[in-house]
Amino acid sequence: MSAPLLTVEHLSMRFGGLVAVGDLSFTAPSRAITAVIGPNGAGKTTVFNCLTGFYRPSVGRLTLAHAGQTHFLERMEGFDIARKARVARTFQNIRLFPNMTALENLIVAQHDTLMRASLWSIGGLFGLAGYRQAERQAVDRARHWLDQAELLEFADVEAGALPYGAQRKLEIARALCTQPVLLCLDEPAAGLNPRESADLNRLLLAIRDAEGIGILLIEHDMSVVMGISDHIVVLDYGQKIAEGPPAAIRADASVIRAYLGEPEDSA
Amino acid sequence: MAYFLQQLVNGVALGAIYGLIAIGYTMVYGIIGMINFAHGEIFMIGAFLSLIALLLIAALGISNVPLALALTLLFAMAFAALYGWTVERLAYRPLRGSQRLAPLISAIGMSIVLQNTVQLLQGARVKPLQPVITGGLVLMEGDGFVVRLSYLQIIIMLLTLALMIGFTWLIHNTTLGRAQRATEQDMTMAALVGIDVDRTISATFVMGAALAAVAGLMVTLYYGVVDFYIGFHAGVKAFTAAVLGGIGSLPGAMLGGLLIGLIEAFWSGYFTIEYKDVAAFAILILVLIFRPTGLLGRPEIEKV
């Protein structure tokens, strides 16, 4: 395994007296899918919220290292995490821009590049050559991901009107249009039927292999988690209880205990 | 018939001015969900800036009317935009993320501050201006009544139309416009895809203020008088127009403005002029009873 892309060290998040995440450390490399699993309320989404600037961690260091640069995510504003550190995320409850078309959703995700190329929109008004080129590239990138997610036919449909499974994939496509190095997916398979979640597995593996980015995955659907993860971190009550490759996690006694409870005769 | 036509012409010109101010209310409401009560004062400041610019240009000896108007427009739009930006930076941005009522109260405070500042600096008396653009076309003569369409009314209508088309295009086709629509739909998500939300909101205030300044220039030329209190009245009317058309909707603001202008013109033409405001607000109430989201407004979608 190469040097880690993301290093989480001693992350704690407290809300008043409640410890949502306590002293959590793990790493996630690029070109790999790292799954974070655990029962409901284990603190998985809290970890994502700390990574993407929604919460400021009570304690801990979140280091993202790529292309010779190091970013300390716990100190950065949300939009800087997106454009400087290049961390993208999706949500459990889908958060697309519902009144924009699928294509527009993907183009708006390339806002920073386009804004620079258009000299804060002023150059764009006069049809600057550099801006026209940047816009073409943005549309091409958007079309590429629409194609990968098998959504090309929906390009000009308002995002809010898309079928549920398509919205899930569009959200992932939008995250990819920000050209992230780390992609955080919060339950991408929730509400998908088995065929759709098999599609999703293929898409995620393709992203990992083609883009060489790191994927951090929260998921309850074990067919997804066990099928595509390279590494699994298990949380329970905000603590890490196990970590390892899928086969080891499947056999881990403490994980089974967390999900299924204590066997009665051992008490 | 001739009389009707004249009221129609007057109503459209007045409505265009209301529409321009209403856009500022509707854009700000769309993006941060607050009523910018200081917007009427920005319009008033735009009117004063126009007056100052026109007098300055006259003092400099520029007698070419189109050039003088273009310079005045630029001057008023630039400085009003600066006011708009400053108001947002000082009074609203520090309160972002607080409860809904706080920026509203801050806006009312800002409105009073701006009004009193102008009153102190410029005096409370009404400031007159010599007519700059005179003359017009005679559309129709009949029943001993002459229907006139003044050149100024033509300028008001054409300029408003051009600005409306320009801004609609801007919102739908530029990078900034896309960022504004994204911020309007989901502010947190917009930040997560790399949009600088604060800067986008500032740009919205700047655009709204520049349009209000255009309306300020038009009113200065149309009525030939300016005082520190015109912002309140025009602000309430334009706000009504924005709500009538469906707050948050750009074409709605324009439609609402036109309707309010027409209602006022026809009411003052056929009934008593004192009750023209009553007529405008009564129509607003009626529309809101049957269409709570306004004429072109989209029903609010509950965000989860």
C-alpha cells in the first residue's frame, strides 16, 4: 500500500456530553475503496461531516496529502476543502440542485475552474477564447460522467424529476466533476434495488481504477461493502472496534457482537 | 379610448420602474431568503446619485444629452452597487446563520440609517431638477384628448426591457448566474462543490443595487423631484410587486411591477387618486388568497 491519502488521527467529536466519535484513527489510500461501517448511530456520518467542514472536530488531526501538498482539513472552510483539498461528498438524503438539469448540476460543480477562466464572468460575457475552451472542457467532462453513470439520456431533465436511482448516480457524477482526490460517499446504495446496486458497484470500481482516487464509503448494504471494499473500518458507539480486509472483518468476533448482540449463553 | 390608452402608457412606464426595483427584492429573497428592507433606500440613493451626476455634468459643460445620460447611469450604478455591497457586508453577512428575524431587523435598521444619512447630508427639502429630456410622440388624437408617449417614457420602457433580457440571460447562461441559482437551491451544497457562497451573495446585492440605481435615475428624470423619503414609498410598492409576481421569480418581479404600475395608473385615471395605494394592495391581498406563492412563484419545497 502506498503512502496514505487521508490520515485521521485521534479524531473526537463531542456534542455537549455526547461523544459521537471518540479517539478515532485510520488511514485511507488512493486507488482504493475504504469502507466505514457500523450500526446506526455509530458516528459514521459524523466522521464525514468533520472531513467536509460541516463540523469542527473537538480534537484530532485530519491530514490529506496528495501531489506533494498537505492539507489539514480540520482547519479549513467548507468550500476550501472542496476546491483546495479536493474532497467531494454525497449525502444520505440526496442533495442535488433540483431545479437545474442533470447537465447543469455537473457544470456548476466545475464552478471554480470556470469562474477563473471567465475572469469572474466578465470575460465570459465577451466570449473570451480561454473561457470558451474551459466551458467546452466542462461540458465534455460532464458528458463523460453522465455517460459513465449511464445517465446521458437524462442530460436535459431537471434533476428533481429524475428517478431515485438516477439521482443517486447523478450525485456521485457531480461529486466527480469537482475533480476530487478523495470521494466520500454516504450510503450511496440506500434505497436501490439489487440491480441498481450492482450497477453502482461497477461504477465505483471503475472510478477507483480509472481515476486513481481514494473512495471513502459509508454503507449498510453488505453486498456492496463486502463486494468492493479494499479495507474496512468498523465503528460502534464512536469507537473503532475493528479494521481490516473484508474477509477478516466478516470473521471478527467483536464486529459480529456489535451487529448481532451477545450470544445469550455467553452472558 | 384615448384616455384609456394614455393611462396604459403611463402605467407601463411606472410599472417598468417598479419592476426594476422589485428585481432587487426578489433576487435577494431567492438567494438568502430575507427581505432586504434597505433596498428601497438604495433606490433613493441611486436617485440622489443621478441628480448629483446630472448637475456635475451640466457644470462641466457637457451638453450632449445621450452622453450625459450614459455617464450619469454609469456613475449612479457604480456607486449604488458599492452601497449595496457595503450594506450586505456590514449588516447581513455577520448575521448569516443566525435566526431568520435578526437580519430582518438589521435591514430595517440599515434602512433608517441610510435615510437619515441622506437627510443630514442633503437636507430634508425636495430637490428639483430641470427636465432633461423633453418632447414626445402623439399617438392618437380624439374626443378632444391627445395621447402622448414622451421620449422619456420610451427610454424607460426600452432600457427596462433591455436590462430584463440582459439579466435573465446572465442568470441562465453565465458561470456567476449558475452559481447564483445553485446557491439559491442549496447553499451548503453549493459551497461543497466549490462555490464561494459569500462572494456569490455579494454579487447578487451588487446587481440588485445597480438595477435600483437605474430606477432611481428614471424617477429623477420622470418626476423631476427627489427627496430622502422616496425610498420608503417606492420600496413598499416594489416589494408588493415582487410578492404579487411570486417572490424569488425574476419574470414574476417584472410582471408584478407592471401590474402594480397599471393598477395605479388606471385607478388614478378613473377613480380617486388618493386611493391608488389601496387599490394596489387590495389586488395583492386578493392574489395572495388564491395564489399564495404569487402569480409566477413556485410552491416552496420543504427541504430535508
